Amino acid sequence: MVLHVAVIDDHDSTRRIVPELLRDDPRLRILTPVGTVADLAGLRYDVRLLDPAGIGPADEVRALLADAVPTVVQTTGADARARVAAWVIGANDVVAKDLGRWPLADTLCEAVNRPFRVGPALARALLDVLDQHGRGGPHPLRDLLELLRRGRRLTAALQVTGMTYGRYVTELRQLRTTLSRDGLGELPDDGMTEQERHALRLCAEGRTDAEIRARLGVSAEALDALFEQALVGRMRLPNAEPRLRLLVGLLVSGLHRRPDLLRERIDELRAAPG
């Protein structure tokens, strides 16, 4: 069976390179790549390859990742939290954009045929996030993730840890549920830069403006402009005052246990009369 692959990316270079990279694989047929979620309308495909950044509103991207179509997220420079967020929402695997031809083709095929595959990049991100949040992770799942991080194939990792495939799937599902409940299913919002997200995460940690400026190496004027661009320019909030910096910081950092309530509050503030 030949799998039809939809490629969604807002970068011209990626839309040009991916079909060229995968064109000789007899298992795959690469459809004409598109740049936005809206451009997918009317296409018929078996699996998606996408970069969430810049392809549409956050709600549309979340809905796309959460539906039943197998999806591989391909990113460059995303931090561990962003990679894990895509998986928590529903992506089958998360890979780097410099992944080679055959590993990428294999990942797309396994997203359809073996949806609970975890590649090295995603395994590394999961372990990093578990460490950041003080979670040991269930054993031997953590040991298995460590083997996958090092590039071991799943069948070999299962043999080493003594896990059955059924137990592996069950524990992976439970881990996804736990991370979602902990608020770690939040994609970076509305095209923010990593510097903007970093500044907002520092707000959520209770850092003062002086501490944030020192961490980022920027002036007071530059920091104010950064918050203005992130909150007013991108989030469409009425201003960038400290309480809104904290609100959005909690959302993008994943530190709040009810991100759905944070999004509702942000929507209310957007809709409020000036």
C-alpha cells in the first residue's frame, strides 16, 4: 500500500526539499505541499508531516494534531517543552528537520502502521521534561525511553527492559494523560519568538523585570517592546501590564494546571471593550 503524505509548512524551502528528499521511496507519494492548515481542505491523505509554527491559529493547529489522522511533527530549534506539547496533544512522533531520508520515510510509515513509536528526538524531549518537572517517570518506561533516546529500535528496547508491547502502549498513554493534566500540552502561542516565550516564562517564575533583563541581556526599553509585541501584537490583548504578562506566562510555560481556564480568560480580555 502506498501512503499519501500531506506536507504542511510555512517555509518555502521545506516545501521544496521534502518532496525531493522522499520522492524515490516506493512506500510514499508526497502530495503538493501546502503552507497553512486551511490549504489542507479537499486533500485526501493517509499521514501528515508538519511544522506547527506559522501554519495557522493555535486552536486550528491543536485540533489538527488531536484528530485521528497520523501526524509526524517536524521542527527545528524547538525546545523540549514544545516538542512534548505536540506529542501530548496527539502527534505520533516529533522529529528534527535535519532527519535523513530513510529515517524520515520510516517514521511516516510507522506513524500509520505502528502509531506508538517514539523516536530519539521525542524520547530525549520527554526525558528532559520529566526531569524539569521533578518526575522520575514510571519504570521501566523511563529506562526504555533512555534506550530510544540513544537510537535503539523499539523491538530491541522492549527486549532489554522486559516490557511487552501492550504494557509499553498502556504506560505511554498514561504518561500522555499525566503530562496533559499537568498543563504540558500547550503549543507556543500565536507565532511568538523563543525570546518572547522565554521572557514570559520568567514572569511566570516570579522574576522581576531587572532579573529578566539580566537573563536576556536587553535594555528596559527593549524588554517593554518585547512584551508589547508578544501580548498586544501577537496575543491581541489590550495592553502588556504585569498581570497580563503573568497570565500569558503561565500559559506558555505550562506551569498552570488548568490551561483551558487561562485560554478562556485571555479570550474574555480580547473581547472586552477598550
